[in-house]
Amino acid sequence: MNDYLRAFFRSPLAIGVVSGTTILAVAAALTGLIPIPIVIPLYTAVTATAIATILSSKAGARVILKEQDRARSERDAMILEEISQTRKRLSMVRIENEAVRRDIEKIVLAAGMYLESCAEGNPRDPFVEEAVRNAENAVRTYLRLSDARAVHQMLTEDRHSSKLSGNAAGSVPGNATEPGILASLADSLQKTAREIGERLALPEGGLEDSHTRLDQMNAHRELEE
């Protein structure tokens, strides 16, 4: 009920009714046509009656539904723009490991196909959107850890002499944990790409002839290679 009323009071019709009765009340008070002690309760009664009449009518219901649709479309557009920006940031990531880089490219491609699907009128899929966000978080975590290791190694080398630096380089973690972190990142990205592909392959994600969107994604990747 609260959402129903909020949608109504955000509508142009409700704003117009309240604004109109307010202007009339102020004009009546300023011109002295109606005593101020009477203006306030009269204004309240007239406004409440007008709003109640509209809410109980079909016109009021249509206004509310239209406002709810407008608010939903606005929210959807904001979320899709966020996903578009996330996709753009992922596309700009540079990682030397080829397997991880290919996984990121697959997610970027899948996210692009999802955005295209939504632009064509298909409904949003919060699961896909969350998967894209998680992919970016995983990549950021990896890059942050890589930067921390690089800084640690640089400071260690600067702090020691050439001989000691050589000994320290052998004892400092350096890239020792790199394979494990890369493997974890690769697993996460592969899972994300697979899950997004599966969601896009559903009928509501869009079918074209006998090819699912997952087929299209794989075919597109093969052409790029």
C-alpha cells in the first residue's frame, strides 16, 4: 500500500492536484476571500477529497501503474548502465596470463550480449548482473595482490646489498603464490563465464533459429581468434 501511494504522489497528476489546490488556498488567503483560519482546513479537506476520488477511480489506477513502470524503467536503465561500465572496465584490464585474459574476454563478450538482449526488450537478469560484478571484484583482488607482491619485492631488493638481495629474493614469496592465485582467479572467471552463458541460453534470453545465445557467443569468439 505504501508503494502504491508513493507511486501516486510521484505522478504528474498528483503533483498537479496538490499544486493546484495549494495555489488556490494561498490566493484565497492573500486576497482575503476566505479567512485564514478557514483556508487551512478547507484546503486540507479539498485536497484529501480530490486525492481520494482519483485513487478510487480507474484513472488513478492507470496513473499509478504508469508511474510504477516509469520508475522501474529508470531503475533498470541505471543498473544496466552500471553493468555497461563494469564491462568496460573489465575490457581494459591487462593481465599477462593468456588463459585468464581469455576468460575475461569471454565475460566481456557475454556481458555485451546480455546488454544487447536487454536493449532488445528482454527482461533483466539480476543473476547475470551479479556475476559480472563478481568477476570484476575477483580481477581487482588479483591485481591488488599482484601489486602488493611487486612492491614487497622492490622494497626488499632496495634494502639489501646485491648479495643479500639475491638471498632475500629466494626467500621472499615473490611469485611463489602466483600460480595458486591465478588458478583461483581462472576457476572463478571460468565459472562466471559458464553461468552467464547458461543464463543467456535460456529461451527468455533469446533464441534465433536453432542457435542459442551461448552458441553465438562461442562462434563469435572463434571468429575473433
